[in-house]
Amino acid sequence: LRTSAPSRFAPSVSARAPFHRACAVPAPRARGDETAQPSSPEVEEDEPSKKLLSQAFRERRAAGLAQVKQNIRVVRRDEPEASTAGAEPQEGVKRSEAGAEELCTVDPRTLFRGDYVVHREKGVGRFVRIQRLRPKDPKKRPVPFVFIKFADATTRLRASRAVRSVYRYNPAGEAPLTPPKLNAVNDTTAWERRLDSATTLARELVGELMQAFLARIRKQRPKYRELAADEKRVVEEGFPYALTDDQASAIDACNEDLSRGFPMDRIVIGDVGFGKTEVAIRVVARAAAQGRQVFVLAPTTLLARQHYKNMSDRFRDLGVEVALLCRLTKSSERARIIHGIEDGSLKVVVGTHALVLAKVDVKHLSMLVVDEEQRFGVKQKERMSQMRTRLDILTLTATPIPRTLHMSMMGFRDASTISTPPTARKPIRTIISHWDVEMARQAIEDELSRGGQVFYVVPRINMIEPVVNELKRLVPTAKVVWAHGQISGADLEEIIEGFSDNVYNVLVSTTIVESGLDIPNVNTIIVRDAHMMGLSCMYQLRGRVGRADQQATAYVFHPGEASLSAGAKSRLRAIEECCNLGDGLKLAERDMAIRGVGSLFGVQQSGSLEKVGPYLFLDLIQEELRRVESLALPTVAPTKVSIDFGLEPSPRAQTTAEERLQAMALEAATKRGREGLEAFAERMQAQANAGSAGNVIAFTPAVESFIERLQIAHIASELGIARVMLVEEEEQAPQPTAGGVVLRAVGRRKLLVRAVYLESEMSHEVYELICAALPNQYRKGLDWAPGRGIRVAVPDQAGTDSRPAAMRTLFILTVLRGALPTYLRYL
């Protein structure tokens, strides 16, 4: 587009270099001879229509809000019974009457004296009591009040109001690891800053999750075909047990995901030994049977080896080769596997973290199965996150990491729960005790007397040798073997096979056995110095036993309560209480409470969250999900956008070539929208630059103005702008100054300035979200005009020529569209 002097607001654009080239995705040139007459644009379909995306996004937001409400009901169910604080049931504290059923607030009758609470308006305090007070009018009945102690005073509020505004700071029965600082009730400035920070974080989290979900559903991939009858029979007959209802439900959900046109991202949560691996095998079989490449990641060599063995046996009759890539793999075999990954000949590769960190070309990779995600390190998780939007992801876990758990609880990540135990499975008896050598000796002898085997786990390698010597002295009949992660792969494999074959009956090891070993004959486990282990690790270790119909026992020893930290006490209490079959998800929620809600987001963001508590934050999340609905942009069709700006073609009669180009541009915009119009304009410019005489004549300023008008209309439509209008306004001239001193002005004159108004019913909050994403140089010249929309200042270097105003407007519209959060386009 021809321009005058470059604007200070826009990049310099040379003559005959249209703006759409600088701001749009490059489009392909016209096929065939460059001198040929232009044809209608053809653009590849690379994502579903906006209508389908909006529908899927709307359903997921509704599911997210419903899931948050369900989580609140779970919180309600886990609350202690009313009146445990020593006060009889009070009138006026009924949650349903208070309108707080959908809030995560606490029933004051379930609080104990000294419990930390959070008041929505006043901040963190400590519960004192509930007391009935008689009103001044003697005819009225006494009213229950809740007394809360803050840093500078003790306040009271009606119980009926407290039930809508008071939250627990930490889970019932759990003392916070670091007691929070109480807020001052007479100066709420500090609390308001805390609340604003947490609200901002909740807003960013909801936006981040919605953006990630949209990125996934916009990425199209071919749907997976169903397994053929013979393939399905081979896979199913390889499983010697009947599927539980939860297993069948999880498999059906995964198959439904694979039948959709966008990548799967599902987490399967199930207790140790509840059959999550079978779900993965069915999913991997469907992918591999049709030539898709799959990686199966395991955190330890033992678990990777077990998956490799199981899948090799199950897929042998399908003709699918399974490879193992870990530290046990020889160099020559490693080279062969990497070559097979890069050329696509290998369809299923099982491995440890090295599989995702290795410099391997994974262009053929379609699916990633991750077992026990919480065991991987930061680098591996970052690498997996990068793959998440373009690959099918299936995650298996017994105790999901807090962030993964939170995403599934929010409804933005698909989740299946396997809570049905296998037939005849019994809960594991858990004994928490200070170290007692006699108890340990008796436990080992009892297990060996019934022909069983024992795991003996220590947290450090240097503890193994003293324990082995001690066991040989205490239980001379025991056949003891030891293992840890630093011994050679061949030796480790020989030890594990010998223990599995009952050559040895006591295995002393580090925590490497916490996953990957499935030995039904082992029904006693002894864990030493458990205070040095994480909650997930203890839970996984306990799950190594009890895999048969025998009663299994886990002995968890610590050095004594006097030497335990508050965190260690909370972890041991949690492992003792979560001892029923299927308690993995409950334990993960306890872990989230013990570690703090800040662990959902990482160390950098934890501060603001720890100061408001997880329950208030859950309500902030719910509010943000509801608030998103109010941010929907107005619906405006491109043909309904009014452009009052002087961009109409010149009054002279249009030539046939000009009319034809304008008709083709309009057709491109009608069929393919803004992308089709930009592709058409790019192709026309390319042909004109190539020297086609007919196009040079036809691609006149009138045609360029017409295309520019269509571009403005389409981008304005996406932003919900109904009218684009160029106006002239009077503005006071600035005060004259000299040496920084304002001079006395006599009869200050008024200046005539030009501005473009982008009139819309867009909310001011959306405008603020857009501006927050803009670099500073693009915010200059933008203002919010209440009742009208966005005001764009226009430089006046070109006098009355409207073309620089059009360039400025098109540039600003493109920048605004780029800064608009993606999820707002699909509300």
C-alpha cells in the first residue's frame, strides 16, 4: 500500500509492500504460470471450525465448573460432624439457608478452639468459640455469633454470615507446617494485597489451563481406527483376569479419546496393583496395530523392564516389536533402537527418562504413555509438557503430583479413576512405630514360616551392609540378598530374577523396589527410617505387598516422635490413615495439603497462595471460571462492520479488471474468512511484483483500498467491533515551556487532532487483558473511551489523507487481535 511519511506508531512499509504481508501468515503463491490470471484461493484445512471449537470449549468449561463443585462436595464430606467443637447445633448456621452450598467455606460448628481460619474480608485469624448473645430486644431469641481472634483484636460475626465468608486455613486435623501470620482487623491493607495476589494467580491459572486445552483441541490428527476382530481377540485373551468395572470404564474412555480428531490427554488414577497397566496395554495395542509409534516411559529400570516383558509377551502375536531403552541396554542394541525410532520401523519403545532427553528425531512419534509421572525430574517433565499439545498422552499414577491432580480436579484434563480392587484383594495392615528390632525380627520369622518373602527397605545405600549383617544374626534361616541402583545392570537383573523365583526370601534394598516389582509371594515389607521418605514413596513401597489373597503387613519404622519434624509426623499420620484399598487419590490430596497449595504451581508462586489457604483459593478458581463467561466478545459479522473512514473507491468508473479482482477478494473473504483474504492478497502482490502486465494495471490503489477495507472488517469482527470511525477532535495545545518552566499562556489555542474509534460493547476488563499483553510501544496512543470502545490516536503528517489512518487502524487491529487471549475467541 502506498503511504506517505512513515508513522511513529507503525513500522515503515515501502511502496507496493502491502501491510497484510507484514502482519499475516505467508500464503502460498498461485499454482502454475506466474503470468496466469489469478484464481480463487485454496487454503489447507488445519483446524476445526470456530463453531466446533467453541462448542468443545463451552462443554469443557462447564465440566470444569461442575468438577470444582464436586470437589467442594468432597470437602464437605470430609469435614468432621457438627458439634465436635463442644457447641450444640445452632440456629441460623444451616448451610443451605445461608446460600453457601456451592462455597468451600467451613461450618463454624466443626471448628476447634485455636484452628486457623481465613475470613474473606479480614484475613487470617484463629477460631475462639461460638456463643449465643441476646439482642437488645428481649422478645427476640438469642443469636449465635462466631468469635475470631486476629492480630490486633477479637471480632465477632453472626454465624449465618460466617458460614458464607469463613474458610479453614488448613485441612481438619492437620496443623500447618509453618503457622501463618495473623492479619490485623483494623488495617486490612496487607490482607487485600494477599487476596489480590491470589486472585491474579487464580486468573492466570484458569487462563493457562484454557489456553492449553484449546491448543490441544485445535491440533488435528487422524482418528485411530478400531482394532480388527482378530487383533482385539489376541489382546484380550492375553489378560488372564476379568476386567473390573473401573478398568473397563477407563479403557472405554481412552478409546473414545482416540476416536476424536484431536490429541488425547488423560490421566488414569488407580491404587497400586489395581490394573492401570492393563489399560495402557489396550491403548498401546490400538496405536501400534495401525502403525503409530508409541513411547512408554517409566521412572526406574525395574519398572521399564517389567513393562517391556509384559508388552513383548502380549504383542508378539500382533507382529509388533517392542524395544527396551535404558541403562541395561547394550551400545549396539541402543544404536539399533535409535535408528528404528528415527526411521519409524519400531512402533513400541519402552524406556526410562533417557528416552525423552536423548537427542533422537521423534518425527514418527504419535503417543506417549507415562507411568508414575511424579517420579520424573523437572527436565523430563518440561520435555513431556512440550509434547503434550501435539501427542496423545496417557498418564498412569497411584499418587498424582499436586499440579496434575489439580488440573484433573479442575476438569481441564480428562481423568479416569480405578477404585475397584481385584477380586480377593485385602487392605494392607499398616503398623507405624519407633524402631523396634524385636518387632522386625518377629515379623520376618512369621512371614518366612508361612512360606512367604520379605522386602526390607532402607533410605540410604550405606545402611544396607549393616542391616544385612544384622539380619543374618537375628534370623539365621533367612536367605538374604541385597540390591541398590548403583550395581551393574546384569547383577541387578540376576538378583531380581533370583528373588522372584524364591531362591532368596529376604531382599534388602533402597527405594528402587517401590515400582516395577509384582511378586505375589511377598506379603511383608519393613521400611526403616521412613521419616526420610516422601509420602508418595512410602505409599508405593507399601503397595509392593498384598498382591495375592494373603493378608499383607507393612511395618513403617521411625527413630522416635521426639526427633520427627512436623512434616514427617503429618506424612506418617497420612500413610497410617490412608490404608484402605483405593486410597491413592485421597493420599495425593493429603500430600497436597501437607506440602501446601503452593506446590501446585512451583516455588516462585507459592507465597501468595500459602497466605490465603487452599479452600479460599478453590473458591477463587470457581469465581474465575464463572467470570470468564462475562468476558465473551460481542458477535459481529464482518459484513455488519461499519467503516466510516473514506476508504471507498474513487468515484471514477471501475475497470473490468479492477471489478474482477474485487469480486475475487470478496469471494475469498466470504469462503475462507480473514486467512483466505490474506492468502489472496499475498498471491496478487506476488504476481504484480513478478511483472504480469494485466495484474499491474488491475492492482490499483482502488483495489488495495477495497482489500484493506475487507481486512479491517474481518479483524474488527473477531474483536467484536461493530464500527470503525475516523473523527477529528479539538484538543487543548500544551503549555509552552522554557528551560522546564511553564510560561504564561495567553489565549491557549486548540488543536485539531484525528482519532479512530473502534466502537464495541467489549467490556473494559477485556480491554485491560489485551493491553496487559501488549508491549509498551503499542499501548501508546490507545485509550479506553467509556460508552464507545477503544480510541486510537492518528498522526497528522499526511494532512487530510485518510490512508495513513487506515494503515494505523489495520496495524492496531492486528496487534490487538494478537494480544487477545486465545480462549476469549471461543467463549
